Amino acid sequence: FPEATSRIQVSTNGGGRPRWNRRGDKLYYIESNRKMMVVKVDRRPSPRPGTPGVLFDMNFAYSGRGYDVTPDGSSFIIVQDVGEPDNTVMMTVVQNWVREFEED
């Protein structure tokens, strides 16, 4: 893998928990306001991110413990806190969501 020689900012409003899609041309991340974001990244000749877009609001008790996305980007599985006292978690599968952001 080539050595990283520079940094490129992808988000416009901060974010965390990044995940690449299988082809490596889209990056998913969670913005600080609990929105699932996606940004298309043109990798050639050097990485250039597009404009980030909102996929959906995470209006549930996201635990911060993680999530994953299917290879085609059509479904997400998200770890959700459900309560005390034993730190029980529940998996939320988001599918058939209405995309708020249309890619070009």
C-alpha cells in the first residue's frame, strides 16, 4: 500500500466512523449531528472528494459502537443501545431508505 504523504479533508462539518464501499470510490461517515453521510471520491490521478451528502438521519439511540454497510450501499447495520443495566445492544438494519442526496 502506498505511503500516505498528505491529508485530504472529506467532510464539511466534521465526522467520524468512516467506512469505504467495496469499490473504494465512496466513503460513508457519521456527522456530529448524527446524520449518515456519503461522499464520492475520484481516486485518479490523485484522490479528490466530491460534495458530501446526507443519506439519512440516525434518529435513534446510536451507541457509537459501530456500523457497517452492504457492498452495494443499499443497507446498513447499526449497533443501537437499548438500555440498562446490562449494556444490552440491538442491531438496527436500515434498508429501503429514501435517499436525501442524489449522486451526479
